Amino acid sequence: MPTLSEDLRFRKVVHQVTDERLWSRLDDDRLTLYVGFDPSNASLHIGSLLQLATLRRFQLAGHRPIALCGGGTGMIGDPGGKTDERPLLSAEQLAAHLEGIRPQLARFIDLADGLVLDNSAWLSALGVIDFLRDVGKHFTVNQMVAKEAVRSRFERPDQGISYTEFSYMLLQAYDFLRLHEDYGCELQVGGSDQWGNITMGVELIRKLSGKTAHGMTTPLVLKPDGTKFGKTASAAVWLDPALTSPFHFYQYLMKTEDAVVGTYLRYFTFLEHDEVGALDEETAARPQRRAAQRALAHEVTVLVHGEAEAQQAERASRALFGEEIAALDERTLLDVVGEAPSSGVARSALLSGELGLVDALTSSGLVASRGEARRAIAQGGAYVNNRRVDDPDRLLGPGDLLHDRYLVLRRGRREYHLLVVE
């Protein structure tokens, strides 16, 4: 059984540490650590997985994790990784966001020992004069301007940075100090873009208490094209199933490219080292089987949504090309074909036997003409609810409907159209 330090090194989840002596501390003694989570949305997204998995890894190794929700700092906004000023959220918006995030954190942290806290508990009561005297005097503006998150904004005079966001790093440093004083927290973990903020907290603890605290950052998680993991063209892949269904969550992971799937298995799953190594070998030798992607999608979907939802997502994934589509519940069916074009059909047309498959394929746009529809059927390339149809004179009727309302047409391997009875 590997030690925590051995496991972290194998998984390559450590980018920087403030003190190399931290490595031995991880294995020799129990410590309390924290990770901060930004409540700028009502749900965390898949880009938070590395921090969530890291907290869980530490707890499984015997350490005490704290997930710190930024109910106070969320009123300010972290300039890190942003080129523009963040819009300010109201107290009501933040409260609603925190309500959505807390149960997601609790899926990764055992609250019998770990904690989920909100920094508004101390920041909201903090007097500005006391803060400036007790915290602000320990840092120079020169230090703060040198931090990457601030310097990058200074280099864009059209944008700049407000004093509000400029003060964020002092508030985060104060968070670390309070957690150190109140809970004995010795370690802050964050993404590599948090390095400047983390070191400020380590320094503040040293100056005010004379004690040693530690910082650790994780790598920036990127896709092969250099874009951030977890982002689609339109929006984030959310952990809230109401925003991103378990099926689409699973499918997102199934589409992971071979070049990074081994990295993601290390970052986000708790598979044993030899299992990960075997999947690396399988990807290199037989990439078409996508064994690593299936393992990644299953393991992470279980972590976020539970075993039952993961199994349902797998069934839905198989049903995308099989007759199992008829057995899916309505919500999952719409997840499976939700991105396909759709059109309406009158129930009377089905009841009267007026709607033939050739006409349906043509009107749906899956084929350009009735002649092309007949050729597709003759060549075995036309499907109704994923069942191949060989008869060009086939009529569509009520018996073809799924949930008494839907009918799935398919041409070839991946061209779908959803008929909806009106």
C-alpha cells in the first residue's frame, strides 16, 4: 500500500510546495488542511474535481480536510485567472449558491471528521480598521503587485484591477490564519493560479504566530489543445445533475482523448496504481477499445452521482446504438437523443396509418429524397428506435412510440432525428 506522498507523486498532482519538508509530514503525522471553493455559481463544475479528489485522498490517508466556501470572499471575487473584473454577487445570490455547493462537497468529504465551513462567519464581522492594522500592515504593495494574478491585470491598462479585487489576497491570507488559529490548519491546497495567495497566508501565519504553515498547489488541468478541462463551447460541465445530467457527464468523460486519459485517471480516480498502469498499456495497444475512457467515466460518475446513476448512464450509453433505447426512462431517453434534431408529428397521422418510414426519413432531413430513403433502407442503414428496418413500405404507428410520445429515427451509425407526437 503506497504512502500518501508516494501516491501523490505517482499521480503527479503536486505542482509546487512551499517547503520540501512537507513531504515527510504527509506520511509521519496527521495534519489539518483546507481547500477554498468559489461560490460564484450555484454548482461546482468538473474543473473542481482535482481539488475535491485531493481533499478526499488526504482524508483517506488519515488527515483532516476542511472545504472552505467563500461566502465572504465571494462578495469580493478572486482576480486569479480572470482578465476582467468579476460581477459582484448579492448576499442572497451567494446564500443560494452555497446551498447548492455544500452537498456536492459532502460527497467527497466524510463529515464525521472533515468540515465544510463558510468564511463569511469571520469576514463579515471583521472591522476595516482592525483588518488594516492587524493584517494589511504585514504586506507591502510591492509584494502584492508582484503576484501573477495582480501583475497580469496591471499589464492590461484597459482593464486594470479595482481596489476591491486587489484586496482579495489579504482576505484569503486571513482565512488561512483563522483556520490555523481555530482549527489547527497547517496546509492550504489550491490550483497553481493560487500560489501567490497561498504564500501570503503562509507568511501571515509566520509573522503573527512564529509557526510554520505549508502551501501546496496542483497542476492546471488542460485538454490536449491547451484549453481548460471542464469547459465546453457553451458552458461548464456541472456537478449538479439538474444542470448537467449524469448521462451527459458520463459522455463528456467518455470523449476524453487518448493523450490525456491516463493523466485524468491519476488525477480524478482512486484506482490502484497497477490498474492505472494496465489501462495505460491498453490505451497504447488497443486504443479503439477505449477501456481507459470507460474506467474514467465510470469511476468519476460514481464519485459525483453514485453507483446507480453511473450504471444508468452506462446503460443509456449502450442504448445510443442498441435496442435498449426502448427500455430507458423518459428523462434518460431525452438525455440520449436530446442533441439530435427533432420535429413534430400529428398523432392522427400515426393512428390512421398515413405516415410511412420513407416519408418520415425524408421530412426529417436524414435523407434528401424518397429515393435516397429507399436506398438507405435497402442497404440496412435505416432504424426505428434503433431497430433496423428492411421494408421500404414500413408504416409508423402508435406501437412504435416510446413513452407514448417519442419515436427515434436513425440513419447509419450516428445520424438521429427525434419525432415528437403533438
